[in-house]
Amino acid sequence: MRSQTAYGGNDTLGAANLPKYLLIPNELEELANKLATSNAYVNAATYYSTGAASEAATTPNIHKGIEPIIVDSWTDATDYFAVADPKNVDTIEVGFMGGREEPELFIADNPTVGAMFTADKITYKIRHWYGFAIADYRAFFGAYGVA
């Protein structure tokens, strides 16, 4: 990710674009925690074949400190995504309609009109308008559906 060039230029993004978060399914939680905390290199291929993480004591783990985020709704055990630190690189932009970041709650509870008058029912309505977009795809790296 650090070798990618900035938009419209030839300069690489460098250390600002290092992975900060690792999004994974729950099946990869143990491996991700090992990757995030081990001082030495973690060989994922050895981990899958033997069930134990193999560490080469002379090779440092350059991914130590990455923060695993478990996405329980993911059903494919081979999916993963690395995301750069949003403080350093634009990632996802979120916008709210009219600048309202909190949902609006409406209550129809006037006792002289509507359902409150005819059936003693209170009606609630919640409105929350927002949208989002990927600000810069270079802050993301991942794979899905890989065998």
C-alpha cells in the first residue's frame, strides 16, 4: 500500500498509507491476533497447514501493531481488507442531509387527532438521511473470494 502513488502525481504515499486496520471474518481471528502481536514473521501458509503459527526468529514482523476488526457477518473465511489510518489518508467520506448527524424523531401523540384520538395509538417516525463514498481507493487493499 505504501508504494502506491498519490492522485495526479508520481510521489509514493509512503508511510502515511501503511495498513492500520485489518478487517477479517471470525475464522481468521486467531491468525490476525498472532499477526498483530508477534515480534517475528508469521507464515500464514504454515499456520493453515499445521494449525500453528511458524515464526522465524530472525525475520521481524512488519505488521505488528495492526488492529484486527472482526466482521462477523462475512461468510467467506478467506476475505480480508487492510485499511490505512484515516487520520493520515482520506478513506471514506460520510455526509448528512442538512448537516443533521443525529436521527430526527417525530411523535404523533396529539390526543385530539389521528390514531391517538380514534384508537389510543401513538405513532413514531424516525428520519436519518446520510450518504457515503470512498474518498480514495488507495487507502484500501484486500481480497475476497480467494481460494
